[in-house]
Amino acid sequence: MRTINIGLLGLGTVGRGVAELLRDNTQEMTRRLGCEIRISAVCSRSQERVQQLCPQAAWETDPLTLVQRDDVDVVLELFGGTTLAKDAVLKAIECGKHIVTANKKLLAEYGNDIFALAEKNNVMVHFEAAVAGGIPVIKALREGLAANQIQSVAGIINGTSNFILSEMREKGSAFKDVLAEAQRLGYAEADPTFDIEGHDAGHKITIMSALAFGTPVNFGACYLEGISQLDSRDIKYAEELGYRVKLLGITRKTEKGIELRVHPTLIPESRLLANVNGVMNAVRINANMVGETLYYGAGAGALPTASAVVADLMDIARLMNAPSQNRVPHLAFQPSQVKAQNFVSMDNISSSYYLRVQAADEAGVLGKIATLLANEGVSIEALIQKAVLDNNQAEIVILTHHTIEKNVKTAIAAIEAQDCVSAPVTMIRMESLHG
Amino acid sequence: MRTINIGLLGLGTVGRGVAELLRDNTQEMTRRLGCEIRISAVCSRSQERVQQLCPQAAWETDPLTLVQRDDVDVVLELFGGTTLAKDAVLKAIECGKHIVTANKKLLAEYGNDIFALAEKNNVMVHFEAAVAGGIPVIKALREGLAANQIQSVAGIINGTSNFILSEMREKGSAFKDVLAEAQRLGYAEADPTFDIEGHDAGHKITIMSALAFGTPVNFGACYLEGISQLDSRDIKYAEELGYRVKLLGITRKTEKGIELRVHPTLIPESRLLANVNGVMNAVRINANMVGETLYYGAGAGALPTASAVVADLMDIARLMNAPSQNRVPHLAFQPSQVKAQNFVSMDNISSSYYLRVQAADEAGVLGKIATLLANEGVSIEALIQKAVLDNNQAEIVILTHHTIEKNVKTAIAAIEAQDCVSAPVTMIRMESLHG
């Protein structure tokens, strides 16, 4: 089996995430890819950290040396910033190495140079992690929606700002207080300017604007207005009028040209984007054939960002490994790795349940039903008498905790067998959608 | 410039959408692809329809003849069903033709045979349009999230059912009445069984389950329970308890095996999935590195489905055209096609605005402000006096209709110049997110 060798530049938060992901998901990735990915060298200030996180990898202190190593096929640039990172990326491209980067600032400010050099050297530069973290929205823009004329992109693409705005709305707190809280929780940097004044969102919407409309990257054209001047009164008034305030990155093609801007924005509360809360990100794309699509998920964090970095790496590995047909296997995994697995019968699934029981409106009925459920180990989260119908009949609605379906079915049969129960029990499964 | 030749099987709703898309978006697609796509032959019962929608294409009545034509590189199977479609797809694969299909039933029931034959013949079979219409969720599962172990997939993947459930909730109507309304609007078939009893959602979740967990496609293992037995009382009670009822396709990896099921489900109303209404679709994927991601958009319709079909076609064309490096151009468009375009200055963007004015709480102030806005052509959607502050000061909140930003800024300057106005005007832009 072929091995793709990786050189890792930087072992900070995202670098650590990549190392952990490659450690924990190797088997599944190999089932999909049909080739192996190995970190052969890491550039980091701390040798100890390299030995701890990437014990098989060589330690390098000089990025320019790392990118020239013979045992590096693909360079993952996870330094951040635009000095070291830029030099190392350009050098790597000159050496014919493919690049994966999570560096939005680098691409928003120097993307045109980098992509031009990459074209010249026939090198791939992938950057899914640079926009909206783990959400595969660059892939949607470049590939999934490729048959469309993109009309607009609007996104909640800075988790720090969205956390602050969500808290300001929920608690009515002032910007400064929530910022301090966000800093305490690690959702905001000690110097939060980059996030709260819209620079970070500006880098991301600038990149998406270029991809949407086929223009060079032009961060200088992006209007930036952050959230630090927002008064929680305005958030409250907006809510009374049916709106939420979000920091949006917006780019839109109009007859006058391209709009490219970041600013606090009132959105009708019925829109999905208005309901994206906390540190989560979401990007809404409007396009002439598909209409509106939206992509939601974690916009930052070690593992979500690593998910995007390694997906890019797998995209590159797929072309290096099998450049012609079936770059991606039909069923996502290599044909030899598609394996039948056991399916769980409905009796054995675990779920919580909504039950509606119609029974005589008389003393002791609730207790009887609760007992019959308890007999099968079904515990009750809520039990509410909903309505009294004609003929002295009551409707009882029960929400259960998680249990095995056959227990619920057995309990339902026992309930339906009671004289006081006058109709079949209605059973609807519930999903918390937590995990 | 290279041309990729297409053979189209079927010119129904989706076939028409593909023909229209290729007619309207050719220029943009060629800017992205660097090669041309041409419909060379169409199989349809009506020659007239072929001449009308694909005037350059040859008319074929026999699908098996079409797939063998020398001027067909890729076959788009848009017949639907599993008789003609299956024979034509298998024959095309034997002839070494790549396939794009929107046929969920064909893949859920015969996918294993089709993919095995495709592997043997080194042929690509793409099927983004088979699941969730225009939403690129197959691409997310196979590529965007490839670095993850997928844990669960849960989706609203039948628009007809979701429309009916949304209407039942909103209007409190009975299932039968809403179904009749949906049929009248064209959202439900004359025989709606396939949609409302969960078969269609079952086909789709079966396909996603195989992609998520690396198993063969196994529609027989899918539990199906539709919405026809749902009582609107239960929807109402669920809502009182903070839940919405949705028809979900669910697949999940558990210690006991894989769960694969379609049924009405209570979801907490705060979840994004609970807020997906009408005919729209959404798929939530939970994965071990990225956590929760969600994909939302139109799950059906001629043009959204065509968007997915042609994106697949472009994926195939990219490998046929440039099989080695930079399959997808860095900036989404071919380097020669990346062109600077005019950016709109903030003064010239068009938006609606939220304004908060602090002014003396005295007669005539509202009129004065309204006049100053009208002087700049800014019309008012809502004007509300929000609070009376200390010192006889009132806060006035105004929502404007769409206008040019410089007009609003000019009006704000005029308002701030009034003696009765005692603080800078707060201005926040609004987005309806309609288009």
C-alpha cells in the first residue's frame, strides 16, 4: 500500500488536532483512501512536543529545510500568520510540494501570488480549513455548486463574535461584560481585535467572494465593521421587532459590481442563520439553479479544523494515488473495504418516546399507567393530562427517558389491555439530536 | 477546447432542468471547467420535446442504442424507476461510459450490482442528485468529512412529507386535508404512497448509511413508517412540550450494530432541523472529529436537481479533462478566467436599515425625522417610539425600506444636526436573506 508523507509546519492547536486525528482515525481513513498517510517531519519550537504528539516523525526547526525533505510529499502549513508561513509555502511550492493550509490571513492577503506560483509548478494548494473550520463549504462552492452562477454568500463565520452576540441577546448583558466572559472561557483571545472588529470574518468572506465570482482575492476591497460598538439595547429592540443581530460576512453580485462587506446585521428571526447560536458557524449561499443552500457546523477548534485539513490531504492523496478513474470510491470506502455489518432490529433500538393514551378520567389511572411502564423499565420524563374528552375520557401524554423499543412496546400492550384504556396508544419516537 | 459529450436518458422534469441549466449556465461552467459540455443524444418518447429543449441533439428512442453511441462519453440516467433505467445503466457501464444518475430507488435496490460492474469496467457512477436534491451532501459524506468516523446521519429528506407536516402544525389541519392541498399545489403525486409512507426517504437514508459506515447498500434492512397515521393533535401536544414532529431518515452506528429507520420523530424546537419547513430538506451528520454539521437546501425540483446532476457531470469532466493535478482550480475558475471585477463602494450598496434616534420627547419630532428621511428618498417600513429616558428624551427605532447607503448617511447627518436630537444615530444594516 502506498504511503503519502506529510511535513507538518506548526504543532499548535490545529497541529495537535491533526496529529490526534491521524492517530485515532487512521484505520477508517485507510479504508476510504486505499493508501496510508504518515507524518514524516514536524517543524516546531519544542522537540518534546514533537516526540509526544508525533513520536515517529523527525523534528525540524527550520521550515525551509522541512519543505525540501525528500520524505515530504505534502506540506501542512499550520503556523498561521504571514511571515514564516508565506516563505515556507512559497518555498514548498517551488519544490513541487502540495500544500494544505488553514491560514485565511495568508490566502486573503497573498493568495493571488501563492496560487499563481502553484499553477506554474503544477502544485495543489487546498484550504478548506481556512473558512468556517470543519464545514466543507469551500468544497461546496468550488465543486458541489459548480453548475450554478453564484449570486450571494452570507455567513456567520466568526465564532467569537457569534458567541458574544448570542450571550448579549440571551442575558441582556453589555458587550464588555460578555467579552470578558468569552475570554475567561477561551472563546476570545487576550487581544480580541482580530475577531471582534471583523478582520477574521473579512479574510474568510474575501476568499469565498473570489471563489463565488471568479475574481482575484482582494481583501483591500472588503468593508469591515465589528461588534464592539453594539449596544445591547439595539439587540433587544431588534428582537422585539422579530429580528436577530448577527455579524455577517456578505458578498453579492449586483449590476453595480460585487459587494464585499462584514458588519452587524439584522436578520428576520425565522431564517436559519438567525438561529445559529454560540460559537457555531453557518454559510448561506444563493445560486441561480439550486436556490438557497446552507452549511452549518463548528467554525473553529482543534479537531473540527483538523477534520477539514485532513479532508484536503485526502483529496490530494486521492489524486496522487489513483489519478484517473474513481478518485472517490462509489460507496465512499475502497471496494475491498465495504463490509456487511449487523443492523439493529427496531425492537432493540434505543430511543425516547412520546406516548398518548386515551383512558377513563378517573382516580388511579395515571398511577396504573406509570406502573405498567415502570414494570418494563421505562422511566417517565414527563406525564401530562392534556384534555378531557367526551364520555369522561382523558388524554394523557407521556415523554419517556431513553429505553429499548421492545420494552416500550410491551408496556404499550399492557396499557392497551387495561379496561380503563379506550383506544390504541399513539407512539412517536423522539430524537434529542445531541450526538 | 475539449468537449465532453453527454447522452441524456429521459426528458421529464429533471431532464428538462438539465437542458435548461446547460443552456443558461454554459459560459460560467466553461469558465470553471476549461472544457465544454454538449448534449449529443437524447432518449425520449417525444421527438418534438427533444427538438424543443435540445435542438442540437440527436433523437434516440432506444436507450440501449443511445448508450452505445460513439459520441456519448457520459450517460445521464434520468428515467427514474428500475426497469429501463437499470438495463440502460448496466449496458452503459459495460460500454465503458460514465454514469450520472438521480435515481435513488435504482441505487438503494440495485446499487451493489451497479457499483461492482462499474469497478470492473473502471467507470465512474455519480449520484449526488439521488439524495436531498441540490444539497451537495453526498460530496460532504464521501469527501468533505472523509477524515471522520461518521457516527450518525439524520435528515429531512422528503419534501412532500415535510410540507404536509409543516402545514399540519401551522394550520392545525388534518393529514387528509393537507395532503389534498399538497396534491393541488403539485407538491404531492396523485398516488402519494411513495413519499408519505417513507419509501423515498428510506431509499435516501439507505444510500447515506452505506456511505457513512462502509457497508453494502441494504434497503431491505430499513424500517419504514410514514406520516399518514399522524394525528394533528399529537403535533399540537408535541409543540406545547417544546417539540416539532418531522419525518426523519436516521442511521446510526451503535455497539449493537447499525440503526436504519424512517419514521415521524419529535425533535426539540431549538434544533435547526426542527426549523426546516415546507418542501425544504436538511441533513445533519454527526462525526467524531468535526462534531455536528448540517446541510440545507431544496430537496427536489427541476433546477435544484439539475444543479446536482451537472455538478456530478463536471466532477467527471474534470477527471477526463485534467486527470492529474489541480482537478479543481484553486480559485474555482480556470486561472485564465479569474478576472478582476468592480467592487461596489459602501455608499452605493443597497440595503434596508435599522436606525435608533435619541431625541427630545416632544410634539413634532417624529414628523421631523420622517421628513428628513423622505428628503433623501428613504422610505420607512416601521417607526416605533421605544422608550422614554431621563431628561425628557425618547428613543425612536426606525426600519427603512431598501435604499442606497449614501442616502441613509446623508439623512442621518441631517437628523443629527437637529437641536432636538441629542446623541449620534445608531445605524445597523438589515438583510432579509430572501435572494
